[in-house]
Amino acid sequence: METIQIECPEGKKIIETLTDNGVIITFEDIKPNEVIDNKIKELEKQIEELKNQKQTPAEKFVLDTIKGAGPSKPDCNGNVAWYKDGEWLYIQDFKNGAIWVSYKYIVSGLKMHYGLNNGEIQQLLTKLLHKYTNNGQLKIVF
């Protein structure tokens, strides 16, 4: 039996169909909303896992602040804003490779209540929001 390696084009998924004569391989478009919905479910699960781990007071502040946040529908660029009580907390900006974090609700609290500097905040948010940043592909910006 011969093995053939097939590279799947970006934005597509492989569909295998078994026939009497072998396997037919076709490519199907991945629906953007399907990808985003799956990511949202994965991220919500990861928030729960993070909450169950032992945290510093600053980590607890961030997790408590984003707890219960809900995503907006993706905009025309596929970016997703996460809101709580009508206020945005962070935006996943896939086009520009960034995750924009609310200064008003997150960054200022970390500075005022926990005395963290910008570098420490960057490290803390990168750690806590790692999965929200597409595993580190989106840079934390505030």
C-alpha cells in the first residue's frame, strides 16, 4: 500500500470519502463562524481551568474581571470583542496580530491596586490570556 501526503490549503478542511475504488479526497471551506465558535468554547473552558488553579491576587483580579464576559459577533476582519456589562474588556484583533486590553477596566486596576509596571502587566496578561492570543500569536497591547 502506498502512502500519499496531502497538504491542506489554509482555510480548508480535508473530506475523505471511501469508495469501492479507494478514497476520494476533497477540500471544503471552513466556515469562519464555525472556527470562531469552536475557539470561544475552548477559551471559556480554559478560563474555568485557570480559575481552579492557585492564583496571585493580581491574577485573580484579571480572571474575576473577565469572568462572565461574552464575545461579540466577529466584525468584517474576524475580530472579536469581549464585553461585560456593556463595556469591552479586550479585543482579539487577528488582522493586526494583537489583543487590545482595556486600560480602564484591567490595566489601571493592575497598576493602582497591585503596583505592577507595564512589563509586569504584559507578562501577567500574556500568561493569563495565552489561549485568547491564539497561543501567543497575538501580542498584548494596552
